[in-house]
Amino acid sequence: QVRLVESGGGLVQPGGSLELSCAASGNLFGLKAMGWYYQAPGKLRELAASISSTGIPTYADSVKGRFTISRDSAKNTVYLTMKNLKPEDTAVYYCFARLSTSLGDFWGQGTQVTVSS
């Protein structure tokens, strides 16, 4: 079983910055990728960014140039540094972990990010 614990959400003004973190624990054998999805009210959950076990990042077009995903492999932790935040970034952000040994992804509990003046 894999457990993901997120932190770092909150309220920020447009143009501001936030950093989310997600610490993974448990049986992480076969870890392929970790990352973040976001879900705005009334909308589907969408990928914001992910990073592979070899360190290759992937970004949604909507966050390219503003968000940076990074990882600390020793701590099994991924970070999402979000800059120049916009009101449309407001959503619940969910951390996920994808393992080659599992049929489905593991998910965190979600953390709210609100961008508002």
C-alpha cells in the first residue's frame, strides 16, 4: 500500500506563488511517476505536471513556464512550485503515484489552492 501526504495549499493573490509537496510512503517498488492533477469545481480532474522515475517532467500547456515539478528521491517527495498564479488555477490539487506493479494510481487527499484578490 502507498500513502501520499500533501501539504502547501492555501490562498494567494493573482501573480503570487505557492509550493506544494507530496511525501510518499509504503511499498514504492516499481514507482514509475509521481505528480499532480487539479480539479476545479464542476470540471474534470486534469494533469498539471508529472515527473518520471528518471526525472523527466511533463506539464500541461496551461501551466508551462509557470509551474515547476521537482523531486527528492531520497525522501520520496515531489514538489510543485507554482508561480504567477492565476484565478483559473484555483482548484483542489491531488498528488498521485504510479507504479508498474499496480493497476491503478494512488492518490493523496487533495489540497486546496485558491487564487483570489
